[in-house]
Amino acid sequence: MIDWNHTYAAVWRPRKSHLRPVHHIDPIALDDLVGVDLQKQRLLDNTRRFLAAKPANNALLWGARGTGKSSLIKAVCNACKDQGLRIIEVDKTDLLSLHDIVDDIRELPQRFILYCDDLSFENNETAYKPLKSVLEGSIELPPRNVLLYATSNRRNLVPETMQDNLASAHIHGEVHYADAIEEKISLADRFGLRLSFYSINQQDYLAIVDSYFKDYRGDRGVLRKEALRFAAERGARSGRVAKQFFCFYSARD
């Protein structure tokens, strides 16, 4: 049994059907995140309302890979842990266990964020259906002390194909989606807060690099050229690539 008064995070272990306390939490802070000020403020505001027992939304952070979606959720939880916020990480493959997890925490005084990273579903998957009742309730109302924060590369969490659109109709100037599309986008609709993350430009990428090298005393011009070369070799500019460059370049000293 976890002592939530002294434990701030846990991960679900399906094989043993229990929550394992996390003692070494990623220490990332909100000030560490560069170029996502709007997303940062909106998620923080939503979380603070949740902690104050005010109306708050489940959140879906979607967009390009490596742009800080997961880091933002962890940073917000770190910022609010002393106010009674706790985080439980659940893998997408273990969503069927959500009901059991929620049953164990719904009467506790702490407030919980259920965190699911890289949440998405393929056409033949149906695991997202039980998730709907956790988000909005079924015969039982969803718990007041639980929200779901998820990240995804897909805006609607599930693939949308041209085949799905063939049965859509245009009636009196309005688009009426086919049942297949309605079923798919209805899951994403249950996230009242949806924050988008896009690929960053060169200037923002270099700003993130500079944030990692705050105490760098060498030639910053050379440093930036190396950072751009590093990103070009990987075919992407992102916060993740900037951190990888920091690890790579620091090892040369």
C-alpha cells in the first residue's frame, strides 16, 4: 500500500497488478522548458483549478515528436506536488486496468493525474472504448480527484482514412460525418483541454540549446554551428534533439 503523503509518483505494473512508488522522479522544472509558454500556462492553470476543487479538464497534448509534451506534464506535476498533486503513469497497453487503479484512489484526499504517454490507437484496436467511461463516467460519475493527461502524435488519437470519409454526407451546407469517424473522434472530444505542439524553427531550437548551455564559457558561435550540424544529421530540430546535443557535446569536454 502506497503512502501518498510521502510518495508523489507511481507507475502501474500489470504483471503484479500493483502500483510501484517512484523514488527518483525526473526533476524537470517549468523554467527548463523553452518555446512553449502558452501551452505551459494553460496546463498549469488547468492543474491549479483542479487542485482548488474547481472545474478542470482532462488534457491531451498532441503534435510533433520531441517538442516537450511529456516534459510539460512532468514539470507541471513537479511544480504542484507540494499542493497535494500526485501522478500515476499508465502505459497504453494497460488501459484496461484504469478502473482498478481509479477504484483504489478515488476516496483519497490527494489529487491525481493519470499520465499516459504516446497515446494512440490503430484501426483494429478497441482499447480506447473503456477509456471513455474513465474520462466521463458511466453509471458512476468519474472521481473528482482524478484527471487524465495524455500525449499523442495524433490530434484525434486514432488514424483517419479516406475510407472513413466515403460515407460522410453534405446536407444543406453541413458536413455529416460517417459513423466510423464519429466513433473515432468522440474519444478526443472527451479531452476538454487540447494543446498543440509544432515543429520548431531554427531560432527556437538554438534558444533551447542555449538554455542547456547556460554556463558555457567557450565560443557560443561555434557551439551553435555544431548544434545545427547535429540537428541536420538527425533531420529534425526539437527540444529532444537539443538535449541529445547537450549530452553529446558535453561529453567532449
